[in-house]
Amino acid sequence: MTPPSFDAAYLHNPAPTYPRSSRRRGDEGKVILKVHVLGDGSTDAVEVAESSGHSRLDEAAREAVRNWRFTPAQRGEARVDSWLRVPIVFRLDD
């Protein structure tokens, strides 16, 4: 089985929007999302597996990834549903 992927260049998944209030407060962090990827590459569910410690950042990451496209997992030639962990990092210097 090949795992799903979110980092293929042709997928053009946009980075999450950094919430203005989080920028003003100096909030930074890393969110790990657990994403259910369907066989067609769309998302079925996005859950916070590990919080950044800032709910606004967690929600911004969830909202962005909910609209991403993925290269689905495959078992042989068949595309299959699977779970994937996606790290999202919010840094003020980015």
C-alpha cells in the first residue's frame, strides 16, 4: 500500500491564513492534523491530533486543510480511503 500525500507540487494546496489577532498577540505554534483522505483525493474529516496551544491557529489550519486536495493512498492499482497526519507550522517570521 502506498500512503496518501499532500506535498506533491501539482496539488497547489494554499497555506492557511495566519489569523490577524494571532499575529498581533505573537502566537506561534505547530498543529498536527489528522485527515481522512478519500480515494478521490478529497477530505472527509479533519481533526486536531496535536494542538498548537492556540485555538485560533488550530482552527485556521483545519479550515485550510479541509479544502486541500491529496494524492490518495493506493492498494495495488486501487485508490483507497486512508488517514494522514499533516503538520502545519505558524511562524511570525514566515
